[in-house]
Amino acid sequence: MKLEELSTLEKTFNQLIETLLNKKAEHEHFTVRLSSESSQFTRFNSAKVRQTGCVHDGSIQLTLMANQRSSSRQFPLTGNWDVDWELASTALQELRDELPLLPIDPYLVLPSGNNSSREINTGKLLTPEILVPSILETVTNLDFTGMYAGGIVIRGYGDSSGQKHWFVTDSFNLDYSLFMASGQAVKGTFAGSEWNESAYLAKINDGKQQIEMLSRPVKELPKGQYKTYFAPAAVAELLGMLSWGAISEADIQQGNSALAALSRQEKQLSPKFTLKENFQSGLVPRFNNLGEIAAPELALIEKGILINSLVNSRTAKEYNKPANGANGSETLRSPEISLGNLAFEQILPSLDTGLYVSNLHYLNWSDRPSGRITGMTRYACFWVENGEIIAPIANLRFDESLYRFWGAENLIDLTNFQEFIPEVGTYGSRQLGGSLVPGMLVNNFTYTL
């Protein structure tokens, strides 16, 4: 997206908010949320381009509130004012007709703040002309499969109380796998706001080394408890479960949270485990669906103790709790697990004998009240003996409680380095953000099948 196109879109968005302010009735309230992007997508198979193209897309979600009722409509935002206002005007009238038919919402929160922000984060991404050779040159002899998504993503917000936010980020992510003829694979992600060739080459070279180790005969392991090192990508999968019925204050209040025992101070995690929301990377906006701005950092779990849950204004109103700028679903948006003391070169010696787990998948709660998570190992997981990788393993199913693997008894250490594991979803639009996490070494992790 060119600078003039970006400027036109912002002007159209601002004009839409101002016009709605003039058109709204005295008893009406509204919010306007923009999701837009100008993205390059390139899909690879067998180290060749399978599909490539650019997507320019934008949509508005208009929510109208009146008489303790609310409803929403979504429509495109093109940057052409005549077209955009016709769509918005039609949506506004439909919402006015619909609201009297809806039930009263006792916990409806009206926009009421006076926040405003404008944040534009520029990047240095690969241009379309050099994108393909920059990615494929080092993998021409590999079965490289994956997708690159990069470009400008925009989030905007405005409401009837006069709040206005404009957020732009220029970022990319490359989600890829290196396959072997046997079906074994090494999975990787590479993301950021600036393309770093040396860092990309280091990731690919690490994948090549893992492919060599995957060529060894597979070791079948019996179920049981094993000392395990989880690489950052696997840690990010475990962390993501906290967004699914754990860190949300509504889930805690409703008895659905895996962290309920932590909230009641009946249990605590290891003093080595600290988790926070950190919005300072500029990859995800701080404002939520009501225009409220979260703090640049919010401590969630500090040295094993729950300091804050995620609380949005609706939950705050229903349960008389202070809100802290959480989104509508009270999920993690930019989480970071703090560093430990385990150096990279000490991972295998410290593991000694056990499992090296690069990736996990199919995670789910097996017993939410006790924090038990089930899932499977996936991609480049190895058996280690005496600090040396011996063989790849057949996939294992695990079933373990977060109170054990993040608990004082079993969490041996976290690495003294972190990796950014991006959100790579593109369903509907490119997803923003990701997790900044270290690797972790755990004792007696339970594998059930």
C-alpha cells in the first residue's frame, strides 16, 4: 500500500466517524472498528512457487447501542467516500430497525473514554521482486513447503464518545516445513518487521541439521514420565492454552478456568515462571474493542503467583472488578514469558537423557479444573542420551498438568534466550502478534500413549 493510499484510507475512516457523530440520535452510541491490510502472499511447495499474489482488503464493523441493546454490521471500506458512506448509511438504518427487537443486555458497556492514539510502525520487508530468490536460494535442494505473508496491516477504532485510534504495522511471517521422503519434517517460523538474511539462513541451517538427525531410525518409546526440553515453539503452544479458559477473569468467575486454583491461592507455580503482556514491540495495537488502552506492560503471573487476570469492561461491570484493557474475549494478545538461566549450549548436557521436543499439536484440556492439557509431539522430536541426540521418536501423546510442568517441583529452568513465535493465521485476514517465549527444561513430563 502506497503512502497516499494509506492516507486516503485514514481520511475516509475519520470522515466516517465524524459523519456518524453528526447523524446519531441523542440516545444512540456507536463504535467503529476497522480491519484492513495490503499483503503479499506467496505459497511454496518443493522449493518452488505454487501461488503468489497481493491482497488489498478492508472492512468496518459498526456497532450501534441504544436503550441497553446492541447489534453490529460489517461492510467493506474502500477509501471511496461515496461508496463507503452508502454502505455505512444502509448498515446504520438496518441496526436502528433491528435494535428494538433485541433483548436487553444488562451488562452492556457504552463507550465513554477520551483516549486517542496514532501509531505507525514501519518495516523493511522483502519487495515482491526479490522475495522469491531471497527465500528459495538457500533451500533449492530441499523439500521446502510453506507460506510467506507480509505487508501493512491496519487497525482503526472510533466511537460516539470521541475516542479515535489508528494503528499501522508493517510486518511479515514465514511459516514453513522441510520435508523428508519418509514424511518426517522440520517445522519453522520466521517473522518480524525487518527481513534479516543472516537470521533466516541460521534458521534454515538449523533445520538442515535436524533433517540429518531425522534420517536415523525412529525410536519407539513406551508411555511414562520423561525429562523433557521444550523448544520455544512448543512452549508457545502450551502458553496459548491460557487463552482458552484460563487467564480470563470471566472464566475464573464462572468456574471455567484452569487457573482457578492459582487465583484462589490454593496452588502456585514455580518462582522461575513469570508471564506478562508486553505491547512494546509494536506488532499489535494496545486498544481494545471499546477503545480502551492497555498498559504497555501488564504483569499476569509473577514468580509463580497470579497477579492479574485479563479483565475487560463487561466482565468488570458484571463482577465488580477493575478492568485492565483486555479484549472482548479476554485472551492473550502479546504475551511474554521471562528468561531463565539455561544457555543454548547447555540444553543437551542439562537434559542428559530424555526428550527434545521441537513442536506440539492437537492441544486441548483433558481436565480443565486441574489444568491438565493433552496433545501430541510433532516434527523433529528426538531421544537424547548422555547429552547427545540419538534418534527421532515416534509421535507421543501427552497428558500433563500445567501445575506440574510450570510448577516448582518439575520446572528445572527456562532458557536465557527467547524466540518470537508469530500468529500465522490468515482466515479472514492476517492475524497480528505472537508470543515471546524461552525454551524450558522439565522433569517427569507425562506421556500416555
